[in-house]
Amino acid sequence: MIPFQTLLSTGPAILFSIMAVVILFLLYLFFAVIIVYVMNRQVILIRGEDPKNPCYLQFSDYEDVMERTPYQCSYYGKAINGYIYQEKGREGFKGFVLLAHGLFGTHVQYLVDFRYLTKLGYQVLAYDQFGCGLSEGENQESLATGIYVMENVIRDVEKRNVNHDLPLILYGHSWGAYSSCGALKNHPEISKAILRSGFVSPIQVSYELLRSQKKALACFIKPVFSLAMTLYFSPRYVAKSTRGFHNQKTKILVIQSEDDTSVSMRASIANYLMKHPKNNAEVFLTKTGGHNTIITEEGTKNYLNAIREYESIEANSEEEKNRKREEFASGLRRVEMYPYREDVTTKIQEFLEN
């Protein structure tokens, strides 16, 4: 047994050591919070806008086959705007799809999806997330905001019967898939949900992003990264999409490519479901396809090549350069640039119609 006098003499040293460890840990945690703050400023606290080039699809490319009407609801007093798309001239519909877009853009970048779904006989309500495109909000606020906006859209559609009693279907890609899955928790009345390239949580996908850019830094703060994210955002804003699997009534299709570098398999909803299978959910995996599996890899290359060619156009004056770029853009056959991937579109059709 250690004598009492010895304890008295060594007590201050032990207390000092404990305090030093606590202070070092708090400094370590503070550093991690600073990293989270910087990431948030660069990735989330910006407005989502369409690319500043005309190489991606535009509604004018489909005006002969699709029509749209404006839609608006609110999120904490801010307007959430979008459109309801449908095939031109069609009167009867199979269902009403609520489509949530991915990060850094707006719903307009999903015209390929709208056209495929409307051609199958569905109406598609596609809105811009809070802080994106047509919608109000200074910036995107947080990834979890996408869940709460989707919940508001669902409640508004049901309250005003915007869907005219048609079955409700959620469809999301990337951030939109995360948002749609998370919103399912409180809405078992949703008939079906299609989740493409979705991630499990803001914490996991943010860590994977940091790891891809600054591997050594990510490894250094890994032990406290989750705590730092929670302290910075609060638990409400680091909600997991997997909360949606408490809903065991809605039929769910998850689509993921194994070579997706934007949402890795480690961070994906697909990976979660393969480890924790649900009776009402199925996973469709592809070996290739990257982040946007609804179009072929050739379609992705066509887009990237068009951008490179567009941006490489030079001239003796700014006016002449703009003219040449306009001529290049007007000559693009954008609809033909993006062929559908048959295995994925067939799976979506089978899921919707069975």
C-alpha cells in the first residue's frame, strides 16, 4: 500500500499530468473542429448553381416532348421552387415522383432522369434544394437540410393534393438519395423510393472526401472527426440517411457503382444495406459507371469532351470568342450525347412497375 504522505506529495504531479492530457485533447479536438469548419465553408456554405457552360442538357432540348408547370412550397419561410414535369399531351399517370438533386447543382441537371420517368408515364416534381438554383437560401446550409426540405415537400404535396391521389415515389441521386432515404422515416405512406449513389451520413461522406484530398490529415484527426462534426453542426444536422430504414413499408431500390469516386462504397447506402439487409430494400450494384449510372460511360465522356472543346475555344477578341462558343453550343446534339445505360434503366422500370 502507498503511504498517505507519498500520495500527498505525488498528487499535484498526477493532477498536473491529467490536466495536461485534457488540455492536449481539447486542442486536438479544437483543431479537428477548425478542419470541419474550413471544409464546410468550401463545400456546403455556397449556393448550388448549374455549370457556367451550355454543354449540359437544358429544358429547351425537350420542349417538344415534355412540359412543365411551376411548383413552390416553403422551408422556414424561404421558398423552395421547382417544376412538375410530364410527357407532353399525356393525361393519365402511373404515379407522382418527388425528385431530389445532388450537391453543387440544381434539378435542371437531371433532365435525363425526368425524360426517362415521364416517358414511362410518371409526373415528376423536381425542386431545387434550399440554397440552390431557383430556391431561396443564402447557401446549402447542411447536408441534413436536404432531409428536412424533402419532408416539407412531401407534407405540402399531401396537404394540397398536388399529386391528385397518385402514389408517391421518392427519387434521389447522391445528396438527393441521402435526403430521400432520411425522409422515409416519417412517411411510410410513400409507395416506393429509388436511391442512386447515396451516402449514409454527412460524417462518413465528409471524412471520405477529406481522406481523398488530404489522407495524412484525415488519418490524424480520424479519432475525433465524428465528435468534431457533431459539435460543429449539432446532432440534428448530422442525421444518418439510414434512419429511413425504420420505415419497413416503402419498397426501396438502391443503385450504386463500385467504382464511384464521389460516394465510395465505404460511405454508401448500398454498403450499409449489404451489411444490414432489409426485407423492403434491394441493392443493384454495377461494376462500372461512376457517380451517374443512369447514363453510359460514353455519355460521361461526351460531356467532358464537350466542355474541354468549349473552354478551349480562343479568338482575337472576347466578342469573337463568345460568338464562336455560341456557334459551338448551338451545334451540340445534347440529347444524343447522353445515351441511357440499359441495365440500370431496365432495373428502374421493373422496380416501378412490379
